[in-house]
Amino acid sequence: MKKEIINIDNLKCGGCENTITSAILKMEGVASVEVNHETSEVIIEKNEMTLRATIIEKLSALGYPEAGTSNVIHKAKSYVSCAIGRVK
């Protein structure tokens, strides 16, 4: 297993953490996910076949792009993802 640490934008709360954790855990080859909204870090244990770029694409689609690459669309998506994560 390989550990990836990705700093992301738009991470606000536990709802965001829930959304990210459940979505990334569904990805093939991912063994564990730890999300910290205080540091804006996502720590992922994955196999060698799961590409970092694929994980970054998924995070971006949820509204949580890699740090420094956020735009208005990402921010809007992150609010929706956050709300969904709070409901779960």
C-alpha cells in the first residue's frame, strides 16, 4: 500500500469529510481515507495501480480540487457535497 497526502480547497466541515470519505472509499484500490477539515488534507492508503491523478479528478468532481486550483464551479459543487455529507 502507498500513502498519498493531497491538500485540497473548499473543505469546510464534517459534512465535507463524510462526502469525500465515502466517495473515495468506493474507488477501486483504495484501502482507507482520512480527511481533516482543519488542515484541508486528505490522506489515502491505496494500491500502486490506483493513480493519484484519478483521485484528484474525483475530488475535483466533488468540488474539492487540489489546493490552489479552485474556481467558482468547484465552490458551488462543494456546498452541495457538504450538504449531502451532513445528511448521511
